Amino acid sequence: MRTFSTVISSVFLAVLFATAGPAVADDTIKIGEINSYSAIPSFTEPYRKGWQLALDEINAAGGVDGKKLEVISKDDGGKPADAVTAANELVASDGVQMLAGTFFSNIGLAVSDYAKQKKIFFLAAEPLTDAITLSKGNRYTFRLRPGTYEQAAMLADEAAKLPAKKWATIAPNYEYGQSAVAAFKKLLSAKRPDIQWVGEQWPPQGKIDAGAVAEAIAKTEPDAIFNVTFGGDLVKLVREGETRGLFKDRAVVSVLAGEPEYLDPLKDETPVGWIVTGYPWNAVTIPDHAAFLKAYQAKYNDYPRLGSVVGYAMLKSAAAILAKAKSTDSEKLVEAAEGIRVDTPFGPITFRAIDHQSTLGAFVGKTALKDGKGVMVDVTYHDGAAYLPSDADVKAQRPQN
Amino acid sequence: MSFYFVQFVTGLASASSLFLVASGLSIIFGVTRVVNFAHGAFYMLGAYIGYTLIDRLGAGVGFWPAIGLSAFAVAAIGTLIEMLLLRRIYDAPELFQLLATFAVALVVEDLALLIWGPSDLLGPRAPGFKGAIDLLGQPFPTYDLLLIALAPLVLALIWLIFRRTTWGVLVRAATQDREMVAALGVNQKWLFTSVFALGVFLAGLGGALELPRQAANHTMDLQVITEALVVVVIGGLGSVPGTFLAAIIVSELNAFGILVFPKISIVLVFLVMAIVLIVRPWGLLGRAEAAARTASGAIISRWRPFGAPGRIAAALAVAFAALLPIAAGNYFVGVATEVLIFMLYAASLHFLLAGGGLASFGHAAYFGLGSYGAAIALKSFGLGMETAIVAGIVLGLVGALVFGWFCVRLSGVYFAMLTLAFAQIAWSIAYQWTDVTGGDNGIIGVWPSAWAASPARFYWLTLALSAGSIALLRAITFSPFGYALRALRDSTLRAETIGIERRRVQWMGFVIAGGFAALAGALYAFLKGSVFPDNISISLSIDGLVMVLLGGVGTVSGGVVGAAIYRSLSIWVISHTDYSRLVLGALIIVLVVMFPKGLVGAFEAWRSARTGARLQGQSP
């Protein structure tokens, strides 16, 4: 039996071997990109379009240092172990010079630890966990998007201005939800010692029993609600909550709910007046954004989602780091990336040397209805730099070596 | 007081929506004994097709016809799948149909993505049921009231159909004794097809009726399938009223449970299932399974250990495999290591499933315990890799000892579901106990000791441990203990009569399988450098079943081959296509139809047929 099995596996290995790409050509630089394309397509499809647009622009402008940029993209199926397999294929077989991408926090952490072990540069695009730059941060990993703490901090600023004294929280029961609630509570209580936390609900991600959760929160009679659920859970919560009068006369502060990925599905049922972080693509006044928007719409005949911006800014950052390093050596890439300034659709950002976090910010505004669609109004861009942890905090939390 | 009443009614609404989808599963399960893993996929299709039809027919007058039509459309798709796929494999070994429906679920997921795009699609609210009414001073959605009314109506209709129509009588007869019904001249094929169609119709209806509550999205199928399966089992197999009762119990416990424990939802249904199955081994309203007649007339091929040629071939194969790092690069060595680990994992499940006839739906629990044991020993206690692997095995063994003690008290599908319940409880502990397990962010930095750090060396270590373990598992299979385990599989009654103690032998078998799975898990942790709750997930348990079934349950260690093929295929497919689930699902469907005995089973049948023909030729 085992003979048979070995024959079969050898055949497969031979097939794998035969389909491996050709050796690295000198005139291209390869970036290995990994994301959860099949697991969370609503975010990753626009994200893919974003980096593809950036790739076209970079290569049309002559590439990096005269070399063509090539992106080899892999799906991780939403599983950290498969992401590590993909990373290994990209590095050991395809010979990429840097890794980039990832969406889920645990996948970002798995790939960042692989990067640390194999000493390969990794630019994390989306994973929001604070651990990736702080408690589990490492020399080879940089992160583009503002993390959970920053987003909670931006919202806590706005929440402190509300008269509400009794607060309740609804968050998905996993690390992202827990950190967001912990950060929001800490920051808001610091600004407003008079605040009471009267209730909390932790529905499992993707499986909220919205009616029961809405009633349980309403029972605690809060003045305001901090919500962290998103995607399908948010839709369910909004429908049940609106019908059951949960949001009536209550302020709601909600993370990510203003991102087109999560706001658009709500259509004419978008709740009005929620304070959210997000991306109002048709209301952004930053000059760099206009060019990005025009190019994106011309190429895809569709409007960009936040994922598009993340994908676009990620590849632009990668190209800038490669250009500055003038080398594909991991150590040189790290040195180049520390403190580098990159132009993005949200304006110039810097990757901080101290924690490898970019200063990319987010938009905070209020949800509103316009022509039967959800939009953000009263929008302000909050620069990430203003909400990042202090040097002392970073030193206390990030492993130093 | 009014709050508790409203919360109770809210729980009833959730129960109704759960019952609508679970009732179909219960019917299919009860009659055809097929664990319809694609049920969630049909539910999702119901929602998506409903969305499209409402869009076409208009949200006003078109709404209700669209809901009905989408249920019929899904039923038509289900009928087609039953006729083209399942009908070919009803005679295959138990659980083989699970493999086929699993593949269908994979294909549907990617097709839905291709047809409806990546975004969530929010349908309109139901006309006439958009708002709320006043219920003891609290607003309550009228649509929820509609669902609460609908569920008992569906229950009553199902009851009437099965009790008061000729068709229902025939179906119940077939449920009790298939052979007898066939002998009486009833065409079972159409009976099964119609039952499947009815079940799928209810899944589609359940999905379409969710549109006013949630957006159609790509995770609907997975959200619902395990929960529906759990409710069916809690209620008792084949008992639709039991399913109804279980749906109410689970939903009400959740509605009130979250008031006291806001984090309980994640594990609640599995806790309830574990408790119910321990107290009532056949579910709330189920009855003891009638002894299956599989042995009568079925030819059980005798298992034999390798003879000299087999041993030499196996040794040569291992020696050949040991040469791989010389020829292949680091990536392929890494993939080969992963394949070897999964061969060991599959071999351990194969031992339990094929050797002991004990289908575990939660074998990943021991794989995961092995991973976590090793990772925690390494990171929290600072032990070396070697000791950490032993720690992983120990944790896996302890888990298998504890869980196994309860599980072997049950049999058949109930055994399977209790293993699933324990696996999910273990999963939720790994997921929630952040201080020790790191929660969903897992434990990272779990790399091998310096001497085994290079991919080639870790490969050799894995090869030695996996090949040694698989050889050991075969040796156990052919030891007196292995014969006792197989005797219990083939006829519990006869085996017990000759003095084999069922529970003790099966418990030991369970622990052995758990220990080897834990070794695989510990190796996996060091291969990946990290451990996540994924290592205990349902999908990993299902992967194990897929590998064993693909190899063939009628064989001594076909699971090893199934693992090699399935794992290599899935790594290759996910790396080379954008629609890995579609490709993988289609491939499994082809394999299932071509080789209903599994790959190794088919190979053995072909070989014995050839030998038989040669022997016949030689006879005078």
C-alpha cells in the first residue's frame, strides 16, 4: 500500500516540480503577494484591482530602477497554515524578493513570523491587530493600515464629545473585537471619567443572533452604543435593531461601518447619524486621491472600495521601498523602509522606524442617506500619526533587540 | 417581565428560522442516511436565487412568488444532483455520500462567487411585514412573528405527508427496512430522489426566507450547516418533531444565555449537544438505531499484513522518499513534509474509522491538542522541540482518554456527532482562552531545534516518525487487539458474546488513534512555526474524513494514499487557480463516481479480479 502511495506522491511532486516557474530573470523584481481571495472576496477583489492598477502605473513609468516589477499572487483560503505554505512557495520556489498582503490578523501574524524566521521583508497590508507592530512585532515586518487601537482612538475622540454617559458595546467574539472594545473603553474612560459601561454583547463572528443581541443591549438602557460588528453581522444587527427601536434616540459609534465594503450592502436601510470610520470615496478632497479615483474608474469602470486603496498604497509603498534600497537584500530593504515617505491616495505617509507602522489614517464621519444609498457626511481625515502609541509605549510593548 | 417575554419570542423566531433549514436535513438524514454536507450550500443558493428573482419580479407583488420559486429552483438543482451523483453511490460504504456532498458544497461556493459576485446582497424586506408591532410595550418585528407561525405549519405539513399519504408510508417503511421495501417491489430510487428533493426544497425555502433578515453572502452555507446538523442530532435522527424541539431549546438557551454569559454563543450548541447525547444517547425524541444489515450478503474482504514482497516494496518506498531532498528544492521538501504529516493524520483516523468502524467527525481535536501541547510546552515552559513533541502527544492522549470515554458509549452517527461536539468544545477553549492559547491570534514562533531546522532535516525527521507510526498502526491492526477491534466493527453482538469487552477495546482504539493524530499535530506546529484554532477546526476534521474515504474505508490503510493525493492536490490547486474550491470539488466528484470504493479499494478490487481470473485460468 505504501508503495502505491509513494508512487502517487512522487508523481505529484514531479508535477509540482515541473510546473515551477523558471529561474529569476535579472531584469525583474518579484513581489510575493498573499491574501484571502476565496475567503473574503468582498474586500480582496477590490484590493486586487487596487494593486494591479498600481502595478500597471509603476511598470508604465519604467518600473523600479529600470527593472520591471512582477507580482506573484497566492490565495490563502483564509487559513494561516495555508498562508505559510504559500509564503514558502513564493520565497523558496518562486524566488520573490519580498512578501506583501494578508487580511486576517492571525494570517498576518503567521506570515510575519515566517518572515522573521526566514529573514525576508514582509509588508502587511490589512491585518488590524496591534500585536503585529507591538507585542509580536519584528524587524522584517511593516504594516500599512491603521490598526485597531488607532481606529478606536479616532472614534473615542468623537465619542467623548457626545453627552452620552451610559455606554454598551457589541463586538464580534475574537481578538479584533476584544482589542477594539478594550482600547475604546480605556481611551473614552480616560477622557470622560463620568462614563458608565452598562452592557456588552459578544456574538460569534458571522453568526450573530441579532434579535436576541439587540434586545439584550436594549435592556441595559444605554445612551450610546459602540459597535464593532461588520459585514453580514452588521446587516443583521441594523435590520433587527432598526425594527426593534434599539437605535432610536441613541448615539451609535461603529468601527469600519463607513467602508464601502460594509456600508454599500445596506443601501436604503443605512442607519443615519452613526459615527463611523470608513472611506467616503466620492467625498475625499485630498489631491492625490483625485488622480487615483480617475485612473481607477477609467480602468475598471467601477468605484474604488477601501480595499482598492489598501492594495494600491501597498504596492506603491513596496515600489518606493525597493527604489530607495536599490537592492533586494532583506536587511537593506528594512533599512530603506524605516522612516520612508510614500505618496498614497490619502496623501503622504511615513513608515515609522520605531514600530514599523505607517501613518496612513482613516476618515471619520457620520452616516447618511443620499439617493437611496448610504454615504458618509461631515467627513474629516484623521492622520494616523496623531493616534499612534507614544515612543515610550512602543518601547514597553515591542520586543527590542 | 415584558422583557423576558419579548426575549422568549425573539428566541422562538430564531428557532423557527433554524428549524426551517434543519427540517430538510433531518428528513434526508433520517431516510437516506446521507449526511448532506451540501445542505448549507442549498440554503445559500435559496437566498441568492431568491435575491435575483425578487430583483426580476419586483419587490412588491413579486416578493412572495419569488421566495416560492427559488425554493422550487433549488429543489430542482438538488434533484439533479441526487440523480446524477448520489444515486450512483448509495451502495458505497457508509459516509461515502458525505464525500460527494462535501464536494458539491465546494463547487457551489465558487459558483455562487462567479455568478453573484463578491459583495453581500441585501434583498428588500418582506411586503406587509416590514415593521414592528407592539408586544407588551416593546416593538417586535412582524416578520419574526410570521416565521414563528410558519415553522409549526411546516412541521404539521411534514407530519401529515409522512403519516397520511401512501408516499409517506413507503418512505417510513424504507427508513426501517430498505431491503424489505425493495423486495415488495417499490422503486426505492424515486423514493429517495423525492425525499432528497423535499429536503432540499426546505433548505432553499429556509435560505430565501432569510432574505428579509440578512444579506445573501458567501459564508451563509458554513454558518448554517453545523448548527443545523447539531439540531437534527439533538432532536434525534429522523424525528422532525425532535428537530423542532431541539431548535427551540438551542435558540432559547442562546437568547437567555447571552444575558448572563455574553460570550456563550460560540460554544453553546455544542455544549447542549454533548450533554444531551451523554444523557440520551439517541437524541431527545430519537429511537435506538435498528441493527444494520450490511453484513448480510456483503463480501468483506479479509485483511492481510504485507508479505515479504510488500514489506520490501514499503521499505524501498521509504528509502526512495528519503532521497527526495537531494533532488528537490526547499519548497517541495516543505510540501512533502506537509503531505507526510497528513498521511499520518489520515492513517490515525483510518485506524479508527476503517479498523474500528468508529466514524469520528472531530478527529482534528487530537491533532490540535498535539499542536497546542507542543507549542505551549515550547513557548510557555521553554522546553526543547523533542520534549515539546512528547508533550503534544501526551496532551492528545489525555484529550482522547477523556473524550473517548464518553464517545464509545454511543454508536453510529451519534458517536460521530459527540466527537464533533467535543472537538468544537476544544476549539472554543483554544479560541477563547487567550492567556494560554493566544486566542485566534494563536501562538507564533514555534520553530524546530537548530539540528532539525533545515527543511531537509525536518523532512527526514517527519519521514522517520510518520513511516514508523504508520508501520506501528499496521502492526496494531494485525495484533490480537486489532482483531478484537475489527470483530466489534463487523458484529458487536457476536464479538461481545465471545467475551470482547466493547467499550474498553473501542476506548483503547480511540486513544491510540488520538495519540498518533497528536503526533501529526505536533509536527505540523513545527513545520508551520505557528499554531491557531484552525488546527482543531471542523474543516480539518472533515479533511481527515475526505482523505480516508478517498483512499477507501474497506482497506487496511487506504487513508494514507487518500491523504497523499488530497493534500498534494489541494496545495497544488490553491496555488495555481483562483477557483480552488471549484476545481477541487469537481475533481472529488469525478473520483467519487469513478471509484466508489475509494482509490485503494478500487485498486485492490482490480488486482484481486486479475488474480482471480488468472487462478480461474489455471484451474483444470
